Amino acid sequence: MFDLVSSNRMIATMDRSMTLASQRMALIASNLANIDTPGYRTRDFSFQDALKQELGRIDGNALPMARTHEGHLAPAPDLSPAAASGSLRPAWERNDGNDVNLDRETTLLARTQSAYSLSASFAQTELRKLYQVIRDGSR
């Protein structure tokens, strides 16, 4: 039987995005919980890079866009933010060796929560579409 949910690329993409956002929020929470731990080093990962890698797995491979005919429009340049160079840790630390910055962590948490909420909203919209198709088909 055809599975409408697991074969839907939008739902699969949003599922991966929410999973990565949850993992990043757990890391940020860990960083915040250890804000007063001497010698604690901030842990993080690039959400954008991880999502691109996960989306490549969903697609099977990440194929670059290419012009196959001179009449085709050229692909748009990649406007995604650049990945942080080197480690994603702050460039400073306190005297006790702890490098957790409250402002940085709360900003990252807010951004990650926004990404999660947006992904959940897109998934919910797609699920509503499937529900409508199922409901209309049963009449």
C-alpha cells in the first residue's frame, strides 16, 4: 500500500529539520547548564551544514544545478550563510577556563527555536493537505 506520509518529501525534510533543531537545542541547554562550571567548553554544530548534509541523504545525493541548454536561466548563486570557520566556540574565555557566553547561547537558542517552529508549521500544513485529500476521497 502507498504510504502518503513517509513518501512525502516535504514532511521528510521538515522531520529532519526538527530533529536537528532538537539536537542543537539540547546542546545549547547543556552549555547553559554548565555556564558556571570551571573549564567547560562550549559545544555546538552548524545547523545549516548539518541540514544540508541530511537533505543530501534524503535526496540520495546532492546534485548541483547546471545549465543544459543556452536558453535556460543560470542557477541562482548560493545565498545561504557561510559556515563558521574552524570551531564554533567563542573567541574568548573567562579566567576559570569556561567559554560559555549567555548572550550568544540565548541568541542561538532563539534562532534554533524559530527554525523548529517554522519546520513544524510547514509539516503541519502538508499534513493538513494530506488529510483533505483523504477526507475528499472518502466521500
